[in-house]
Amino acid sequence: MQTTTERPQTEVNNEADFLPLQGTDYVEFYVGNAKQAAHYYKTAFGFQSLAYSGPETGLKDRASYVIRQNKLTFMLTTPLRPDNPIADHIYKHGDGVKVLALKVEDATSAWNETTTRGGQSYLEPTTLQDENGRVVMSGIHTYGDTVHLFVERGDYNGVFMPGFHQLESNYNPPETGLLYVDHCVGNVGWNQMNPRVKFYEDVMGFRNILTFDDNDISTEYSALMSKVMSNGNGFVKFPINEPAEGKKKSQVEEYLDFYAGEGVQHCALATNDIVKTVRDLQSRGVEFLKIPSSYYATVLDRVGHIDEDLEPLQQLGILIDRDEEGYLLQIFSKPVEDRPTLFFEIIQRKGAKSFGKGNFKALFEALEKEQDARGNL
Ligand code: FE2
């Protein structure tokens, strides 16, 4: 397999793009206790309360908390009863990402274009309306039980969308500098990467901009393969991982076992000051993977000059990589639930458009240490 270094187009070509996307609208998590999860993301990550829906707004089966930090919006949804698809999702997968919602100008066209190309409908175009305007939503299935919703906000000027009240709180911890979703990675089963790549190409008009084979992403023990899919304007990027044969069980297999299927492995959240953000997150209890100090002894030989002092990067465990266009700084959290499933990446791009290939080995060795401690390597 070949490694390509093609880059995302930065110019929008609307004529060719049958699914113009304006970015990520929100990420919805199905969780066992949305009230407590909202408290965690506010406390640990610095999100602010935005909106709420539940019994008080007329919903009988669920409660959702919407929290926001800059352009980053999370929705935390929990079931109120056992006989409910949300409850089934949590029983099977544990807490995890259900919806990657994408901003569109026309949710009806997005649904028509994708379903006529083979996308399986999750939600037919549906108009939600209140005194603040209207929002149109539609959606299709992607890997596992994960779905994409297309959100058309038009001139809606309410707090979030119809059906939601403003969520006010006396508890408002300061933000940590997180800005927007950089990319969200899906883990899929054996031999499922290429079919999923074809889905993003055929159904959603994405392009494969980078490929990593098992030589790029392998340690002494385990391996994986990955292809990065991007929409036409590069605003939405979905890398897709599948396990590869190694001496021991790969991290993707561990995920698939514990998530009981395919799903979102991590979301990368962008910041403009990773040292400040990560220092803040660590002081609030977010746990990150530990990188051996030997990594920092040689990293500048590999990446060349960087603007930052190396010492705080080493102290915090922040990784550095470079491509032809610049460099990037990144760090990976431990899983944010007891199952070894979803985690977060914090990323600061200084020109680089790639994903940290030079860090894969150090990163996966750090991951394997954790996997070994859980008895799953
Ligand atoms: Fe990533």
C-alpha cells in the first residue's frame, strides 16, 4: 500500500460538491447520566451551559444538555426509561458518540443527494419551528450505530434549536481555549476501512487525502491502517482506522471489543495555545498519555525549529510533528470513560495539515502501555 501526501483543497468548488458542508455543527454523545457528564465537560474542559431539552420542555423519553466553547458544541443525551433506543445504545456501547452533526445550507438537498447515492436514511428531512425561526434536519447512517445529521439553521436565532430552552447555571468555570472540531476518527472492523472510504467518496463526495499503512503505524506488537477522508473544502475530516495483524492485539481491536462494534475513537479539538490549554486541562483533572522523556531528546532533530520552548512541551507530554506546510503540536487524553473507548486529542496547527505521522510510534507505544495495564494487549 502506498502512502500519499496529497493535501486537502482549500478552495471551495460548489459546482462539483453535491454536499457542501460548512463544518461540524455539534457532536452528540449518548451517556448514562447527562447531568453529570455536562458537569464533567464544564469542569474539566471549560464548556459553558447553553441549552436543555427534557421533560420540562415536553420530551418524555430523554434529557439533553447542550454545552459550548467557541465553535465547539457538545450535546449530552441520556434516556429516561429503559425501553428506549438511547438506553439500548448505552447498554451495548457504554458512553459514546452517536451523532456527528454537520452544518449545511440545505438539509433536504443533503438528504436527497446522499440517499440517492446509497446512503441509508436515519432521519428524513424534518422541519423544527418555534418563535425564533426554523431548523431543518436530516440524517444518514455511517459506521456502526453512528450517524451524520445535516443541520440547516437558516436564519434561526434562538439559543440552540426549537425544542430547547436556555440552560442557565450558577456554575460557570472558565474556558480552556478549545475552539472547534479539527477531525473525528472512526474505528471500523477488519477489512472495513476500504468499504467505508468508498461510502465517504460515493455517498458524501469526500476524498481520500492521506493513507497510512501498517508500516507507518506499527510498533513491535501491534498495527493499524488508516485513511483520512475530507470533504471538498477541507472543513470536515474523518480518518478511518482498521486493525492490522501484529504480534498482539491492536488498540483498534481493543476498542471494537469494548465498544461492541464500530464507532468514534477520538475527536480532535483545536486550540491556539496548546501549552496553556493542556496545562489548564491537566489542572482540572483531564488525564493524558505519558510520553517517555527519550522522545524529547531527539524530536527537534526530526522536526527542526519550533516557536515554543521544548521544556513545557516535555513537561506536559505534548508531541510535535512537521509536514511540508508547517508543524503541529498534539496530545492525546486517556479514555474519558471506564471502557477503553472514546478519548480526545488536543491539537494546535502551525501550518501543518497532516495528522502527526511522525508521532505514531511514540504514541502507540504509550497506548500499548495502558492497554497492557488493562490486561488487553
Ligand atoms: Fe487525531
